[in-house]
Amino acid sequence: MNCVLDTNVLIDGIDLSQYSKVYIPITCIEELDNLKCNKDYELAYKAKQAIKQLEKADNIEIRWRSQWSIPMEMHNTNDNQILAFAKDCVAFDKECVFLTNDYNVRLKAKHLDIPCESHNQKVSSDDLYVGYKEVTLSEYEQALFYQEGKFNKWDLLNNQYLIIKNEDGEIIDKYRWTDEKGFVTLKTTSFKSIYFQDFKPKDVYQMLAMDSLYNTDFTLLFGRAGSAKTTLALSYVMQQIQANKINKCVIIYSNAPLRNNFSLGFYPGNRNEKLLSGSLGGILTSKFGDVIGVEALINQGKLLLIPSAEIRGIEVGEHDCLFVTEAQNTDAYTMRTILQRVKDGCKCIVEGDLLEQQDIRNCGLKENGMYRALEVFKGDKSFSCVKLRNVYRGHIADVAQNI
């Protein structure tokens, strides 16, 4: 299959290798050139990434001029110039389709008889790496598994978990696979500290998350609102701080307003007061009980709050913890910059609702920082990940997922 691309498809991200031939109107190149200097750094970054991708691709043909003339009724805009190129391409290449995510452009393409589609790059939850595999074994298969030395016949990645169920669906065992030691049993000792109530796992997925926090340098947790991602992470962190195994927790927060909503604007006070006046304050206050407790930990140097926009120049030490909360609201560039602050020996925790709660603009899942971290680090010896599946906040919170 061949295609003509609109600029917005290049900006949103597309795998060019899936097409035999990709036609790019020169108008798109000019638009990308202008966008790379845009004041919106997110948009500028995506334009630069699109240009780099075009430079590396070997199936690109840039179209310099079109034979089809734009009718007098249509203004000579960039969109209409791109439509003219698309009209040309589909005329001489019958296997070609025009891809654009602009509804108005698709509408005009339809009436110009240009085969046209939107480019939907959503990643299904079935395609996501969740950090574990669940298998059902008969009694005979169970006997073979234990007698033959627990071979990794499921091709588990390093630090990927295995949940074994019997034919009645009951969980009979759980392991973490490591390339060095093979299958290892889980460590799920309750988290205890003076800052939180004791945390005990409510299901097998929380058990995996606890083991991940105990045993790997980099833990990524994702799941729906109310699945205990933040509580798990902070319970572990505060236990380690109390035990003097972690000096301080550096909390990174991307201050993205709730999608389709607006912030209240300027807040008085210093940086911490402003952060605690927003969503981060709500998150921490709900977990620690009140804002006084949070402020006390900040004053004691046990918590350090940093907005992601100010992460440059920061170094997170070998005895510290980096905690990125609401990480679904980072793009790939921001996540890379955050993780580059980490020294060896630092505990790194990233958590968020990857599939349901993205509030940042112009960022499809494949450009999302949390998703990119998941894809890049999976199988690395330092990394483990767990998708938490169950909501424990309450019945209403659980049912609200269906709205």
C-alpha cells in the first residue's frame, strides 16, 4: 500500500516502514520547517522528530509540484495545496491513499474523489506490555513444570512475572523471571511506616507491584484511578525513608490541567506552596492525611517537589528516590530528560493511568513518555512493570470508568 501524508499525520507520528511508497507534498516539508521553531516546545519537538524520520526513510518521494489546479472557489491555502498533491498522486498511483487527521480536509477530499483515511495510531490495551503473563496449567502440566526445573517456555523477559492458575482459575503460584537466576519467588512483606497505615496487598497484581518495588531499580506502575498506584509507591518510599535506606524522595510532577478544563490561574506563594495548591497537593494530602504532614516532610528535606518544566540541572543521588507521579502527562522528550537525572543506585518509580487519563495536548500514546519508557526499558535488568487491574477506591469510582 502507498500513501500521501498530511502534515498532521507526520506530527502525530506514523510508522513509515509499513508503506511501500510514501509521497510527501513539498508544502508539508515547509510546514514542518516552520513548526520546528514554534513557541510550543512540544509541537516543535514533534516537528523535528518528523523531519528526522523522513530523513532516515528510504521509501519517501517528495512531490514538488502538482498538475491538478486548485479551483477558483478554493483558496490557495496550504491544506488545499496538499489536497492538490494528493489528487495528483491517486490519479497516477491506484494503490495510493491520502492520510490526514483533519476532518475538514477529509471532507474536501471525499468530494474531490480522493481516497482518504484518518491515521489512527491508538495502541490497544491488548498490545501493551503489562509486566506479567497469566497461564493456566492442568495438574499434569504443573507436575512437568516443577519436575523439569521450571523452564521459561513462555519466553518471559527479564523481570517479567508469571502468574500460574489451575483449571478452576485459582492462582496457585507466582514468580518473577530473571535471566541470571531463573524463576524467583516474590517478596511481598507489608509496607510499614509512621507516615502511612500498613499496606498489605489486596490481590495478586499488588503483590507483583510490591515485589517490583523491593527488587528492581526502576518500577513502572499503571492502572485505572483507584487501583492504588500512588499509595503503593508512597508507602514503599516512606518505609525506606524511615529505615534510612532512602535519603529523600524527589517527586516530579507534570502540571497539565484536566483535559478540557482550565486552571484557576496565578497562585500566590513560593514554588512548594503553588504546587501544593494544585493537583499535586491534592494527591499528596489525600495520601498523607493533611497538608501539614506534607509540609513537615518537605521542611525536613525528605520530600522535594519539582515541576517537570524545571527538571534540567537536577541530579537525583544514589541514595535518593525519583518518583514521577501522573506520568501519563509527560511526552517522550520530557520523560527522557527526567530519567537522565538519575544516578546509579537511585530508586526510580514512575506511575500513572496510561490508557485513560492523558491530559496533554497533541500527544498520541506512541509519543507518550510513560509508554516510551515502558517500550524502551522492558526486559532491561534494572526494570520491572505491573499493570494494576482492580479498583479499590469504591463502587462508584469503579462504575464511573464506564462513563
